[in-house]
Amino acid sequence: MNRKTVVVALGGNALQKQGEASAHAQQRVADATARHLVPLILNGYRLVIVHGNGPQVGNIVLHEESINTAEVPTFPLDTCVAMSQGAIGFWLQQALIDEFSRRHMHSVASTVVT
């Protein structure tokens, strides 16, 4: 079957509601996002999700700077970017897998950190 691919781009701000930057709050947004995107797969499309991470990496950098000492040095920015990409990818992947399970689908999801 020659299926079409849909690429959905989510900005980092789309992954959190105003004033709700906790991991749990962002996971709830990922859950809602998955509920809206899974119907694309059910309609025969392959789904690729790309995302930004501006607010999330900013929060990680702030956390890093707040504990910066000689014994616990701050991670460099590129590492903080990878940390935020991994977290967001994980949240979206888990949300999709949960939605697949809820709908009794035999689909898989994976995350690629770039």
C-alpha cells in the first residue's frame, strides 16, 4: 500500500499551556495531542511529528544554572537541547502508544533525537 505521509510541526509553546510548564502538564498536552493525531493514522496516513523546544530547553538551562558549582557544573547548551528533545519525544511517543492501546491498534511510535 502506498500511503501518504503527514508531517505535523508543533512549536515548543504548543506543548505547554500558559503558566503550566511542569512535566506533568506538558504530558497532559501530549496526551491531548495524540488523541487528535491518531485519527490520521486510522485514515491511512503515516504520521511524522516534529517539534520545537524553546521554552523547555530554556527551563532546563535555568535549572542547570541554578545548581552550577565546581562540584556540579552546568551542562552545555547542546546537551540541554538534547535533554529537552528527548523528554518531549518521550512524552509524545508514550502518549501515542497509550492512545494506540486505548483504540486497540497495533501501531508503534519511536523518537529520534537530532
